[in-house]
Amino acid sequence: MTLVLASGSPRRRDLLRAGGVDPVVVPADVDETPRPHESPTDLVRRLATAKARAVAGDVVLAADTEVVRDGTVLGKPADADDAAAVLRANAGRVLTVWSGVAVVAGDTVTSSVVGSFVRFADLTDDDVAAYVATGEPLGVAGAFRIQGRGAELLAARTGCWTNVVGLPTCETARLLRPHGIALTPDDCQPAAAS
């Protein structure tokens, strides 16, 4: 079976490749606007499923990742000033990273949601300015990338590392297995799944 990844994220593609699966990449185009009163877990599951359904293929995989602080979905910063404001607000706080993963094969849809937690260190204005200057916090939820220099901003993490990157590979492997696709993740750490 050919796996289609309904995402343009190079990080998701790289995680799949590291696990021995080289997907065909076909980014999905869906409206990612949260619905009124939609919980973060419902949002990521709905968006992952919509992305997987929007793309044709034998087996289609999609994911959506959101970063949440005090019940608010942070989204991607609009520019460097927005990224700096988000990072200053994240300092010393615990954030939840939710990822929804969906697999569509024919008429079968399976999905799951995984949560991980990160605690930011106390950041100085110089810390924030130096990180923003790298350009790394732009275009990513919560204004940080754990797989890059953003890891230096964190004091702790609980749960699946690859979930924080954007694709919980252990849960993804479980969803792909019934379709004959063997993903071999190298980071299966405990995480909250539903």
C-alpha cells in the first residue's frame, strides 16, 4: 500500500521517513478556523480527519497539532513581534500540545488524539529576542520548535517528543498497522491518548 501524507510539513515527512516509511506528499487545503466553543482536542481531531478526507489515495494520513495555554489555542504567530509576545507569555508556563491523527483507507476512518506537556523556562527579553531572530518561531504553533533551538527555551517535557514536533509516531504506527504499513518509531514514550 502507498501511504499519502496529506500535509506539506517537512517535519511530519521526516518523522515518517525516520520510521521507514516514505510517503507521497499531497498537502490538503482545509479551513483550519476553530469553531465556536470547540475544545482543542475536538479541533485537532476534526482538522486531521478533514485533511485526510480531502486527499485521494490508498491510505491517507493527516495530522493537526495545536499548542494550548490556559485553554487558549495559540496558533501560529503572524510575524516576529507576535512571536515575541507569545514567547514572553509562555515564559515559566506549562503548555499542552495536542495532535490529532487520522487515517483514511477507502470508507474506513480512524483517528486519535495525543497530548503532551511542555514547561517553558523563565525567559529574559534577550532570550526571546535571540530566538525570534533565528526565524524558527515563525509558522509554527506556539512560536517554538522543540526539534530546533526552541528546545533550549524549555525547562521540562512530559509525554511524546514526536507529538510536540507534530506527529505522534507511536500512535501513528498503531493507526497504520491494520493497513499493512509498518512504521517503526524510535520515540515511544508514554503520552495521553484518546
